[in-house]
Amino acid sequence: MLANLTVQDIVLIDRLGVEFDAGLTVLTGETGAGKSILLDAMALALGGRGDNALVRPGAERGQVIAEFAPDAGHPIRALLSQNGIEAGEPVILRRVQSADGKTRAFINDQPVSAGLLRAAGALLVEIHGQHDERALVDPGEHRRLLDAFGGLEADAAEVARLHAAWRAAEHDAAVLRDSIAEAERERDFLEAAVSELEALAPEAGEEQRLADQRQMLMQAQKIAGDLNEAYETIAGSASPVPELSSLLRRLDRKAADASGLLDDIVAALAGALDQLEASRLGLEAALRTANFDPHELEMAEERLFALRAAARKHRTDVDGLASVAAEFVARLADLETGRERLAGLENAVKEMHGRYRDAARSLSDKRQSAGRALEDDVNNELPALKLEAAAFFVVQHVDEAAGAADGFDRIAFHVRTNPGSPAGPLMKVASGGELARFLLALKVALADRGSAPTLVFDEIDTGAGGAVAEAIGRRLALLAERVQVLAVTHAPQVAARAVAHLVISKSPVDKGERVATGVTPVAGTERREEIARMLAGAVISDEARAAAARLMGSPDMDEAVKSA
């Protein structure tokens, strides 16, 4: 339940803290006192839409803190655990609204998204007015409420699980079926590609090794060419060595008669021939060391170019060719084994669909029984709410051809307000005041089954007076025996039923330059005065005080209601 609400710098509120108890708490006050402000602040803490207009003029930011004491098994604890938040005692929701429009959200002092805050708030509090869109308009919510009333949540979850399994099996079968069809269309290409790639047999890292080898061999080829050219010049057919040797011999024979004139020349020519011979020997050794094989370069280039051509063809890199080959082999294998696997998957689809269909049919039957029980419970509440001639119906439309995660059923709440008139959807048939009473009857029937532990009713008694208002008060008090109920009301008959009474009022502050909204708990004489004000208006008479005393003190308020 909601234990405390602290509001700071929100609209007309400077700072206030309100403690709440179990049972029925009413909030009353004159029109414009700030009741809606307090509810807007509460909605902000529960994850409602932020708005910089909520910040009190002159303040940089506003803040709302809602403190809850949920039961040990309440779903809020699982939600917080799933999101890594320590679900201690109490659970504290906090929202900070800045004047620049930005908001921050916290749960147990841990920053959270507005979405998570909203999900947590929805588990803890429901706020209802005369036109409750969530409970009365959304058919999906009608189905959820019916399942909660009938205790069918586990059945509905199992139907949803089986539906997901069936759809997943259908998806797997469709994927395999498409794969087999595509492989069949490409059989010739796949077989040729696999043959080509298996013959090519690419290896991981082979492209880089071949590129390095090619570069090395091209360098060796260039060096070998230069060495061969040098060797051919020194020792080949055009070598100058034979002519130089012949010239040296002729000059050497004549040197003895030249009186030393040719000695240096002969020595130089002999030295040159020795150097040429040394160069020839060195070139021969270098050629043997280089050992260049043109065929090896040709083979490396052919292999490298073949790998790169295959990679371009299959739109991958060379290292990816092995994966491409494996994929093509698998696709061909799908043709060999895929049909057998497909038959197995199609059998699984049929089996899963059958299990889903059986579970959904069983859920439909249980929803039908729960619908009749909910009709009885709500219709039993209507006379007490002065709707004796009205009737409530749970309309169930079953369509097995449109099976969904929530089963075969569309559930809608219909009403008939007068005998002989046709029944129809709540929002189309019932008036505003009737809607509020139908909602209250639903909540009484659904209390602690499908409702949050704290229910807030915002002036659902608007336009109701006398016996109708007293009936609404009785039902709110009955509902408050099972869940915490907060009711903003203008009806003294409702206020008199509360176990706690809070008066919202405005008072001047800052030497009368502005006003601020405050909340005051009242009891005893003060409470009697507030109920008398609700009965009589601005001028409280002794008769109004006496009527208020009777409303507060009598367990059966019929006479007091009549005098009111």
C-alpha cells in the first residue's frame, strides 16, 4: 500500500508530507483548493508525463516521493529484481521535474528510465476517474481483468508460450523450405562451385604467403637477369678476355726488346685479366646462390591469380573462400537431407499447433465460466449502487481461425441500463455517472484479483447525491476492506465512510503575496465540521452539524442521507 507521499515545489505546493493508512481515505476540500494538484503530483511519481508547468513558479525543480509497503509476494519485487534494483522495504519511487522540462526518475535511489518507473507505478497504484479509459475502453484490458478474476493467468501464460513455440517452429520450417527451394534452383551452380573450390583447396593465410613468395621471386628474377647479363659480358661470346689475352701475349714477347717501355702496360693488362677472371668466378658463384627458377614464379603467380579470381567471383576475400565452400556444401546437403528435416519440422509445427489449439480451447472454456461468474458478481453489486434496472455482460467472441498469443477470444464488457434496451459497450451506453458506478462494481468484484494494491478514485461520485452517493460510499468502504482506497470526493455520504480524512486547502504565505496548498488530517470535531461544510456550503448551520454527526455515527445512513 501507499505509506507516504512527499511533494515539494509542485504548482501551489511548497512542501508537504502525507501519511496514508490501510482502508478508505478520503480527500476533500473546496473547489480549487488543490486536490487535482495532489493527484497530478502522485501521477508524476508513478511515471506519468512530466511537464515544466508542474514546477512551482520561482523554483528550479519540483520533486515527488511515493513510499510503498508492498506484500512480500507482490509482482513489484520481481520487476525490480529483473532490473537489478534491490527491492528492499519500503519501495520508494521518486521523480524530479526541472523547470527546463527535464525529468529524472529513481526507484530506491537508483536512477531508472521513465518507462520502468511507469511500469512499477502501474503495479502499485491505479488512478480512476469517471471516464476510466484503461479499464472500460481497452478490450485487451477486459480480457486481462477476466483472466485475473478467474485465476487464469497461468493458463493464459501457457497459451502464450505454446503460441510462441508454434510460431517459432513455423518460422524454422519456412526458413528451411526457402533454403531448399533456393538450393534446388542453384543446384548446377553449387555443384560447379563446390567442385572448383574443392579443386582449388584454399588455405587460411595462403594469399599473403603467395604474395610474399611472388615478391621474393620477382626480386630474384631481377637480380638473376643482371647477373646473367654481367656474366655474358665477361665470359660470353662477346667477352673481351680472349682479345686481351692475345694482346698481352704479343706485348709480353716484345717487352724484352722495348727497354722497359712495355713493362707497366704488360703488368696492368695481366692484372686486368686476373680481375676479370675473379669477377667471372664471383658471378658464377652468385648465379649458383640465387638459384632462380622461372617456373616457380609462374606457378606462384598462377595460384595467386586463381585464388583472387575465385574470391572476386564469390564476392569474398581469399580467406573467406573456405567458408563459401562450406556454405555451398551445406546448401547442397540441404537438398539431400533437407527434405527429411523439413518433414520433421512440419510434423513439429502440426504438433505444436495442436497443443496450442487444445490449450486455447481449454482457456476459452474457462473464460466462459469466469465470465458468467463475473457477470453474477458485478450484477449483484448494481442494486446497491442504485442501478437496479441495469445489467452487466461479459461478451466473449471466439475465433479459432484468428488464434493469437492470448488465445481465440475477444472479451468485451457490455451493459444494459434499462430493461428492453439493447446492451452495448460501456462507453457507448452508460452515462458518466453510470460509468463511475459500473467501474466501482467491477473493482469490488475484482478487488485483490487484477487490481493494484492501492486504488485512487478521483471524484467518481460527481453528480451523485443522496442515496446514490451513500451507495457509492458503502461500496468504497467495502472495497477498502481488501485493498487500500483513496477517494477524492465532494459527497459527504462518501466522506463519512472513511477511516481517515484529509482536507486540502489553500492558505496565504510570504506575507500574503501568494497562496500554497496544504493537507490537514482531520478527526473528531474538525472532521464533523468538514462534513458539515460539504453538506451546507460556506455557512455551516447547526442542522448541518447534526446531519454530519449522524452521517459519521450511524452504520445505516439512510435517514441521514434523506435529511442531507
